[in-house]
Amino acid sequence: MADDTSSQLHTLFFPHAPSPSDVLHELLSLTSLLSLTPEELFYKWESYAIKMGTETTLITYKTIKDFKKDLQDALERESRAKAPHASVKRAVAATPRGAARGNGDVFGMMEGLTPGSNGVGSGSARGGAKRKAAETGTPSQKAMKSNGRSSPTGAVSRADGPATSFVERQNAGQVVETLNAHLTSATAAEDEEPRVEKRVLLKANTEIPKFAYKSMAMQLTSASEILDDRIDTFTELVQDHHKLSDSAFGNPAAQSTAEIVAVGRIACDQPTGKLNAASITLETSRRMGAGLRVQLKFQPGVNYDVFPGKIVALRGTNVNGDSFLVSEVLSLPLLPPAASTPSELSIHTDRTISATGNAAPLQYLIASGPYTPDTELSFAALHTLLDLARTQQPDILLLTGPFLDLEHPLLASGDLEPHLPTSAHIDPDRATLNDVFRALISVPLQQLCQAVPTITIILVPSVRDAISTAVSWPQDRFAKGPLGLPKQVQVVTNPITLSVNETVLGISSQDILSELRRENVKSSAGGLGSGEDMLARLAGQVIEQRHFFPVFPPQAREALPALGTGVEGLGGEGGVLPTGAGLDVGFLKLGEWLSVRPDVLVLPSALPAFAKVVDSVLVINPGTLSKRRGAGTYASLSLHPRSAPSDEEREADHVMGHEVHSRARVDVVRI
């Protein structure tokens, strides 16, 4: 058994090199100490490497020891987070009025956000004796641990570790990955005359007014109907796609020897558990299965690739009444590709013709926040990108949030005055976050628009944006006027589907790829060592499910790594909770794809940046422009004009596919 584990660890961690004995010994001890499989340990190592910086985190004995300490610290924090639940519950049963008189925080909503509250159990939950001790100035042991960097969360503190100055960054401008390298980039195309008119026309394919809903006004009935309707919709799609009769479908939770087809949502058998091969259940709709859940078991040789919230169609039987034995996983139909008539394509192609009569490629610059590291608010990475835009003069500059990140330690501390430019002239006593946004982001954008008047800038908010009044996803756009943004800037919703000329562009700043990476459970003959493209597979899940965020429920904030702030008095013993997905279930339908697959799908993620073609969709993850301790990446897309339709195609006037994936060059570049 140990030899098998060692072999798997060698295949996962050292696929192309011999494994050092001391490193392999530490990995073996981790699998036994934490009861992890080699694959689960490898997943955790990938997450740790992304957090610490994949370029500097090599697999050595020292880094594995640091990795081990990080895992042990995370385990201790989970234990401490679970321990005080009972005492908190008993304290809440008492009348909270005394707490209100003490600090005005009746329900503990300010805990972790004020210097006087030290994590879970503050306020009324601490009892009178602890409040008295705090008033006399005698710090408790927990309070001393939670301050500064002596906190146990120091191992995962976002500001910890050596920070690399932006001006001292290495490999600036290096192309990390190129898709369709045989095509020329837009910057290399000859365009003798400077452009005087915009070459792109934007059109929103999303019902933007519906995003102006009231958050936290959800009713359970409406939420359940949204989830239920999604299952019924896919049931009809599967029936049409596979030409099945009504009698072929049934209730998988009902005991029967007859083989049926069941359509439902993947769920975990424990409400707060993590999905694994033994806990996969199928949740039915009220129409097909009265909303019941049934345990899933798969016959040998039946491969599956699931996550919580995935809609699946399964063929099988429930002979014993306890579990549904799956004999076949039916494929789900994909949406058709985007298409236009020959006359529409000709109109859009004419916009790209330069003064010399040549149709030059369109250029997109795509970047995602954060735009500054955790140790400063200089936004040097953003300024460098805008300088590139001033030089290259792209048609589209696409920026996704967060812009002013709620999880940034300096923003969380509120002490922004030392980090603002001297030219801002902001009164610190009256300044708002809108003033900070204007000084740090709006002014550089205004300067770019003055230098390149033909540019179109698209801003996509994030649930981590401090300036946004929409706190849940799907997320409404933030107001443009108070931020002093120029007219060339278009602020859109999150998510959004746009038509840029003929190209259908889908964008969501929610990190769905990382969510899928954490929650995905897969069974295949090849396993992880078979050379599969994990990133393309995760993107394919989004395309197949026809939704920008198909995971439900998302991972709880408490299960995500806590954020160490390094700011005294900010955060409790377990650190500050991350923002999380913030889904508003009653409006998840706003994240669905309506009629066609996007030509280009932009999914910013903390996972490694990439550009891939998946199911004829060009999927781009530009990475973050600034990492926690250094510089990041962005993507440059050069879209060449589509070949002119023939005379026969013009006469027939049938719709033609856009074929963006075959005429677009994408370069992922270090900033």
C-alpha cells in the first residue's frame, strides 16, 4: 500500500524527474497524518503554490516543510472555529439588551471589524466578566494572539513573505502562452494613418435593468422555484436531444427494477460536507421526483465528472430503494454557436478597414484585478497597462474587478491617507471611497482617453469591490457619475454578454474556475497522471451547464482560507473571512446563457492564466494583473476579420458562424 502511495506521489509531484527521498518521505507523512489521498494532497499543494506564487514555489524539502506547517495551521484554525459554537449559542439565548448598552453591537455584526472586537464570541457572547477584563485593559490570551503577525494565521497572511517591488520585477513583457501563433498580432499590423473613429460597436445581450434588484430580499419559495425550474429545463433539453419518450424518465428515489433516465442536480449527502465519491447524491425536481435526494453509485467503467449544482442526466436503476445505480451518463446538448447573416458580417468588416483600404485586426487588452499588491496602493501594474494601451492603441480595454479590493489589507485598515497621490488634494476627514477611486483609477483612465480618443474601455465590477453598492452576484453595475469616469468608459453588470461588432463576448469576474477546482469530483481511467488539460475541462463544465456560475451551493466563507491582515485589531483569532461567492439564489437566472454560446468567454481566475479553445469557444483567463506579492499577467487578443462570404452565401443569406476561435491570436503576457 505504501509503495502504491509513493508511486502516485512521484507521478503527481515529479512527473519528469526523480523524486528526492527526503521530500517523498515528508509527502508520505502528510498523507498519513492528515488522512489525505495523494490526489487530494496534490490539489492542496497546487492551491498553496498559487497562493505563495507559482514562479518561486519549487518542490524542495524546505518548501514542503512550509507547506506542512501551512496545512497544520489551517487544521488548527478549523478546530478553533468549531470549538466555541456551543458557548456562543448558549450566550445568544440570553437577553441581548445588555450588550447593546455596552457597545451597540447586539448581533455581533461588527466583530472582527473594530479594534474592540476579537473574533467569534465578542459582544454579548463573551459574558460580563470578559467585558470587565477588557475594560480594565488586561488583554486576554486570545486577544494577544490575534494582534499583529504573532497570530497563528501568519502562515497565510496575504502581506507575509518577501514582497517584490514592481520596478524590480523580472521577465516584464514576457509572453507566457500564445494561442494561434501563426496569426499576426494587432500591434504588428501596418496601419499608417492614426484612427479617428471607433472601429467597434457595443450591444448588450443581457437584460441590464433586471440587475437592479434588492439584495437580501429573497424568499425561500422563489429560490426553490429557480433551482427547480433549472432541472425541468434540462429535462426537456435532454428529451429532445436524445429523442426520448416521456415514459423513459422516472423518479430515481423510487424503488424499481425498471431502467429509467433521471435528470437532477448533484449534491452532497451532508449539508456542510465536502463532495467526494462516497457522498454524491442526486436531487430531483418536484415534478419528477418530489424534490427527493438519492445516493448515487456508478457501475464499474462508468466515468463521472461532477460538482455540487451540476445538472446531469443519468440512466440506471434503483433496485434496493437506497441508491440509484448509474449505468450511463447521458451527454447534455450544447447551445448553438453564435452566427450572423452575410450582410451583417460585411457591415462589421467594413468598420475595420483602415485608411489604406486594408481590414486590420481588432485588438483587445484584457486584465483582471487586483491591480496592486497587498503591501501598497500604488496601482503601478494598472498604470503600466495603461501606458501600453497608450502605445498600442487597442480598440477595447477590458478591465474586470476588484478595483478597490475589500480584501486588501490597507483598504481594510481604513488608513489610506499615506498611500494617496499628493496631487489628489483629498480632505481625509471628508474623503469617501469614491474619492479614492477617482484619484487612483479614474484620473489615469481619463489621461488614457485623452491620448487615445478611439478606445472603448469596459469595466466589470466584482463582489469584492468596495465602491459597489451591489453586494451579491449577479451584480449590478456601479454608478459611473460619482466616480468621474470619461465617456469612453462603459460600466457593465457582472456577468455580462456583449456583442462587440459580430463577436459575442461573455464576461464574469466571479472566479468560477477556482470554485470548480475545489469542488470537482472526477473518476476516469487515466487519472491525474494521464496528461489531461484540467483547465480546459473546468471551462468545458461552464459551457456545458450554460451558466456563468453553475456551482451550488458555493463553498462557504468559513471553509475558505482566512485572510491575515497584519493590521493590529483587525480580524479575530482566525483572521478575516474572505468575501466568498455571495450568490443571490433568487436571481441566479441572470447568470444563464440565453440562446447561443459566446465566441469569447472571459473567466478571470486565481488559477494559472491561459487561452484555450473549448467546444469552439475561445476561453481566456488573463490572470490577475497584480499578485499578492508581485506582478501578474494580462491577455492581448488580436481578432482578424472573417473571410468574406461567397456570392452563393450572400444570395442564400443564411446565418454563418463567426469562427472567432480560428481567427484570433491570444498572448498571455507578464505585465
